[in-house]
Amino acid sequence: MTTEQVAVRVPSALLAEVDEMIARGRYPSRAAAVRAGLETLAELERRSAIDRALLEGYRRIPPTASEAQAAIASLRDAITEEPW
């Protein structure tokens, strides 16, 4: 994988929080923390795009009444099976 170096300015308070995460062992370095943040941001955007596509699909072809009832029943069953 090729990489590129990026220089950014970060508010001191945010950098202090990152440094605290490093001190607690959550990340080995500032660079690792920044990479993790960017990976998380990219993943959230991918999931958001999927959500938007699903919503658009349901707007174009809404579920029938029986499909909606089956979905609600399935959800209730799943909640009932939870061990909480």
C-alpha cells in the first residue's frame, strides 16, 4: 500500500486528548491515532451511503403491509431473544 504524508493543524485541546489516549496505550502514536480516525470517518461515510441507498430503494418500492408486519414481528422476536 502506498502512503502519503499529510500535515494538519490540530487544536491544542484535541491534541492533548489524543496524547492522553496514547499514554493510556489506546494508540501507539499520534500518526496511528490519526489513521484510525480517518479510517473511522471513511467507514462511517461508506455506511451512510449504504443507508441512503436503502432508503431510496424503500421510497421507490415501499414494503407491502404484510412485509412491514413480518419485519415488525421479526424485530419483536429478536428483542425477546436478547439476554438482557
